[in-house]
Amino acid sequence: MAKASISPNRATDRTIRTIDRKREQERRKMFLRAKDHAQEFAAKLVQRLIDREIIETNSVTAVKDAFENQLLKLGYIEEFELQMKIAPVRTVAQDPNVVSLYFTQFIVEDLIQNPAIQDVFGDDLDIYRAVDSVFRVLRE
């Protein structure tokens, strides 16, 4: 009986697909947890950003509502849109949390346009670290 030939390319492809599936599952779980606890995460994120003097606002409630809306939308965002959103800050960390990247870019690009925001301070890495300190629990 002939032995089945195992191609190294086939094994590599299988490994890559397995890793991609695991990352996708991890991302879906993080998005669901973020959506389920949107109010808590939004409140913690606003407080952390104010404590670390990243944002200056005249309405904490408006900023909290903006974060909460983004957390609720996160599960419905298309892959292409997500990748386009996080592309400018993708290299800010070694093994980045996709939710933290998304919110870092949201703060830099979109939140600054919010009338409740007076100013945003710090560079992308400072903002990412503050955001990731809140969303780090999503990976556990």
C-alpha cells in the first residue's frame, strides 16, 4: 500500500488556517464581551483617559456615550472596515489588542471631532497604553 504524501506546503497552509481561526474566535469573543459590558468599559475608559490626562473634556457623559456607542457597534463592523481603521496604529505594540487599537484610532481620528472634547494629548503609544489598560481584560 502506498503512503500518503504529506506536502510541507499543505501542512503549513493547515497551520496558518488554524491560527487564523483561533485569532478570529478570540476577536469575536472580545467583541462580544466588550458589547456585553459596554457601559462598564465606557465608564472605565473615560475615567482612565481623564486620569492620565489624555483627554480634556467639558462633558464626561457625552464622551462616555460616544465610547459606549462604539462598543455596541464593534460586533457588527466588517473586517475590511476594521482593518482600515486600525491600519495607522497597527505597529504601535508588539502583540496588540485589536479592541485597544480600534479605540486608539477612534480617539485620535473621530473623538477629537466631538464637541465635548476640548483637546487630546499624547502620542499614539500613550493613548494605546491607556486604552489597553482598560481592555486588557478582554483577552483573558
